[in-house]
Amino acid sequence: MSDIVRTGGCQCGAIRFRLEGEPKDSSICHCRMCQKAFGAYYAPLVAVGEAELAWTRGELKYFQSSNHVRRGFCADCGTPMTYEADDGIAISAGSFDDPASLPPVVQYGIEAKLPFVDRLHQLPGRHTMEDIEAAPFLADVVSYQHPDHDTETWPPENRQKEKKHD
């Protein structure tokens, strides 16, 4: 049993996992399949390698994206969770409770890398609340996202009651 334990899950909390041990590596994939699967310019992934992965809440739904790869996701909120191929499983880096602890060390699929990706850090940056004038709803946003830590149950009791009335 390793001292290194990382947890994570989907946005709504229906899926949770625990990874014990050091993962193989963390990467970014620019291939077109990963762009589509993540709805993003690239997919940040953490290869499980020899670490021990356990799903602690819920079950993934799968899409077979090619003859060699299936992708797991949360059927409730749509969060991309896994890339699974013959060479192993990778978990979406953003689904970890502390994604900053797993910085990418390699990029794959660079033949499909979008030309502006290397310049994203040069774009002007704004904090969320700087847009309050243009988007006043930000002042009273209530997040229903699962917190970045394990919980006994989810959603909270008061949120479950809200869902029944929706």
C-alpha cells in the first residue's frame, strides 16, 4: 500500500475514484479524438500505470471512440473521466481533486495541435468577479458542483429535495 493517495470525481459527484501510488505520467493529447471527447483544444490525462485505481462511487458510461479505445464519462453530468486502451487507463487530469499536483510532462498527437495553443498564456486574463457588471448573476451564483474532496453522500440532503421538485 502506497503513501501517495489521490482522489477525484466528476462535476456532479455521481462518480468518485481513488488512486493509490504514483501514476505513470501526466500528459496532454492534442489528437482530434481527444479534442472532441473533451470539447476542448486538448485533453489533459494522467496515465494510471502501476498505481491502484478504485472507483469509490458510481459507474462510468462508455463510448467506444475507436477500435482500440473506449472513453468513460459520467452519464449524469457528462464529465470526461477515462481514456482506456490496450496499454492502460488514463484519467482526466481535471477530475482529480488536486489537478495542480499532476503537471503534464509530455504532449501527444501534436500533428493535430491547434496553432494558437502555445500562445494561450499571452491572452489577457480576468478574474471571474471582474465581469460582475456585464454578468450580474455572478454575484449570487450557488454551485452544485461536488467539492474537491470525498463526501459520505452526494448531493447534500437539501439539494436532493430540490431535485425532486425540478
